[in-house]
Amino acid sequence: MICLWDDAIPTMFLEFINLLTLTTSEEELRKSVKDFSEKHELDKFFLYGFGSHHFYLH
């Protein structure tokens, strides 16, 4: 379920999913998530982080 309280959320979410599917390593994933979060204010809309063996996005 995607909360649509801001028009930017659906587009941002789809771009983020594309980013996740195109990464090939953990290092690339961490760098890509950091760059994306700085560019799109990911912190404003989502809670995310890395566990010992996973990535989460709420």
C-alpha cells in the first residue's frame, strides 16, 4: 500500500525500486541508496536502513 499524501511519492517509489533491482553488490546498493536519499529527500517520506543481511523500507 502506498500512501498518496504527496504527489511525488509514487514516482519516487518506482524510481527507487528500479534502483534496487539494478544494483549488483552491497556496496553499490549502499552508495545508490545514499545518493538517492540526498537527491530525493527519501527521509521525508520513508524510513529505511540496513540490517545485517537485509535492507528495509517502510
